[in-house]
Amino acid sequence: MGTSFIRPTLVGNINRAFSARNIEDTATRVAHLAADADAFDYVHALGFFNLPSDAELAAYKADTNIPPLNKAIMAMAFQTAIAGKIPLSFAIIGGHAEAVQVTTSDSLISVVLTRID
């Protein structure tokens, strides 16, 4: 399964949706998701993946080679942003190892996902 989105567009959409200006609206839009929703669920619910069904989302999540720990850390960052209506900044960069870095303050959660692909 190939990616169904362009990364710069995806990152831009996430950053707009989770900006200080839009975080409350975004939190309301995804409030219907289960408490264990992950970053992929939020992005899909907001319409940022071009995946027509939840089954395709499940297949995409299973196929992606992001390590489980990194997925869990990203999920917690997105969940915290939504629950606390704290703006979130997101970036995807290239590197030599899969990684996720999260920095937080009372006014911003910053997530940098490093991918080797």
C-alpha cells in the first residue's frame, strides 16, 4: 500500500488544525473518537488521509513501519493536545533511525517524527 497523501500537505493540514487558533474546533470535531484514538485516527477523522474507509486506515496503520513505541508516544501527544486543547506543532524529517521527539509546555506540544524512508 503506497502512501495516500503528500507529506508536506499532511504536515501543513495538521499544523493548521492543531494551531492555537483552531485547536478548540479540532478538539470538538474529533471528540467522538474513542479514548484510545491514536494520531492516525485523528488525522483520518479530520480528512487528511485519502483513505475512504476505516478498514483501509487499519491496513495503513498495520503496514506503516513506524515502531510501536513511537506510535504510542505520538498517540499520547495528540490525545493530550485534544484533551487539554493545547496547540500541537508537527513535523516529519528524514534521518538515519526511526524516532519521535516530543517537547511540551503549557502552551504548545511539539512533535518531530523522524523517518528513514
